[in-house]
Amino acid sequence: MTNKPVVSFVKALWYTMLRECGIIQRDAMYAVCLFLFPLLVTVFFTTLMDEGQPADIPVGVVDLDNSATSRNIIRRLDAFQNSHVVGKYSSVNQARKAMQRGEIYGFLLLPEAMSADLVAGRQPKVSFYYTMTSLTAGSLVYKDLKTIATLGSAAVGQTTLRAKGATDKQVMTFLQPIVVSLHQISNPYTNYNVYLSTMLVPGVIMLFIFLVTAYSLGTEIKYGHSKQWLEKAGDNIVVAVTGKMIPQALVSLVVVYGYMVYVYAFLHFPCPGGWGILLLSGLLIVLAAEGFGLFVFALMPSMRMSMSVCSLWAVLSFSMVGTAYPVTSMDPALQSLSWLFPLRHYFVIYQTSIFNDYPLSDVFWHVIALVAFAMLPIIMLPKLHNAMKNYEYIP
């Protein structure tokens, strides 16, 4: 007798899950949002920059000197991996117009009589212009243009000092009196693909989980099946919601873990923290995304409105996650608001414990935050129950 309520609970949960599995099989929206779109997004972003950095960014040259020295500088610039000299212009105005048209991202100005000034011991002025309309391309072009100018100056200084009888050691000491030792931590290959795919792909997957969760609840009201859904669960909203979310969570976990196997096992993205934390983070983002979607729908039981809010929240997440702009540099109010976005907490866990192999205790509150997002719908279950019994769909 004591086990009868438990048996009834399990049976109701099982029938509700079977019902949801049938809906997932019949409704193409699930296949598109849970399988097709995440697959396309994963392939798109991981192949967008398969070399790690943009290569052969178009740059130009204004060579007013037209000497062997200037031609050597141009050849060296073209040899860089990131830059490709696509045009030589007769004036600065011509080069600036090409940059405004988007044909080049920067250009190097080699002044008239540059070689003669070098021979005479005067200091010629080499200028470089670059656009920051594209932050990544502009930064890489700036680096290459600055490097070629530095190399040119060093080569001239080396030749002059050797002509005066200086030894190689004296030349190096003069040109570089302080030796700077650079040590790049974590992404040593400066692979932009690692930075991009590990944030954008999970963010897009979370967006689709938001939408599918709100959609699945909204269709119950839209097609008049909400009361049938509750009856299947014995009029128990906990059973109804759990039975609906478990199949979706299992499908989403397959997608998330499939993405992780692809990028970390096949593409060999760095994962010093190990697979344990990686799999845990995958489980947390799926449950947190479902919890947030449930909470939003219970707050405003309208499929159109809840899906719109979920979309907006997911889009804002990309700005608040801290990759494009550090959260610590934001206004204090925005720093506090960043805690309201599940993607932000996943990224901190990824950056700290997966990418840098620090213990989970260092991101304890971010783990708790994702658990809180997963538990958030509990406080809204009575309102959701009322909505499913009494609300009617309004087109």
C-alpha cells in the first residue's frame, strides 16, 4: 500500500515522457532546432577559421621611394601569414579610397627619398594606416605593419653599426637594450577558432533550448492539448513538466556532448581540465537553459511572447558573456546584470576549470548559479498549472 503513490507517480511520469517522445518524432520544429541548426552552427563556426587566425588579409602599399630597400620591405610584408599585398597606389588619397571601399584593411606609406635619408643618416618617417571597422582584421594588420617597420629600422641600424666596427653582441645590445621574454598562457597558438567556437556554439545551442522549451509548452495551449497533457500526468504539474522536459533534455545532451566530442576529441581543442568537468558543464547548461525557458513561459504564458523574450535574452548573452568585452571592465550595474545570463556562468566555468585546469571550487558560485537557473521554474509551477488549465491561445 505504501508503494502505490510511488508506482502511480512513476507510471504517470512514464506515460508523459512517452507522449513527449511522440511529439518530438512528429513535430519538425524539434528536429530543426535540436539537431539541424546546432549541427550547422557547429560546422560553420569550427570551419570558419580552421587555420586559427584570418590569413591573407588584403593590404596596400604607397611606395613613393621606389627603391631596392622599399621593394624589399614590401616583399617582407607580403610574406607575413596574416597580410597579403593586393595593391600598390600612387598616392595616400588613392589608398584611403581603396580602404573606404573595403578593398584593403590598411596600407604602408614609404616616403620619397627614404633610402637616401637612410644612407645620409637622417631619420625617414614610415607611416601605416589601418581601419578598425573590423576589430580582428584591423588588429592583425596593425601588428604586421608595425612589425615590418620595426624590422626595417633594426636592419638599417644593424648595417650602420657593423659598418662602424661593432660586434654582433654590441649591435644586439644597442638595438635591444632590454630583452623582453613573452609567455602566452592558455591559448599558445593564438587560435581564434578556439576562442570563437567554445563560446558561440554553446550559446547558440542554449538559444535553441530556450526556444524549444517555450515552444513545446506554447503548443500545448495553441492546439488545445494542455488539459490532456495534465490528465496524462494525473493533474500533477510536477509530473507533467518533468515528463515533458526529460526527453528534451536527453536529446539536448546528445547534441551538446556530440559537439564536445567533435571539438575536443576530433579537432583537439585544448581541454586541460579533463572530461569530467566538461561533461558536468554540458549537463548544467542544458538543465539551466530548460529551467530558464520554463520560467519565462510560466511568467508570460504566451508562445509568441515567451519565445521573443528567450531570443532576446540569448542574444544579449553574447554581449554579457565576457569574450568580446571583459565583464570586469563594464559598468558595475552591468557586472551585476551579467549574473542573470546562464551563458556567462558556463563561460566562466569553461575559462577557469576546463581551459585553465583550476578546481571547480574557484567557480563554485557560477556552478550554483546554473543550478539555480535549473531550479528556477519550481516557484512558477502553480502559475504554470493554472495557465495550462485556463488559458486559451490568442493568435
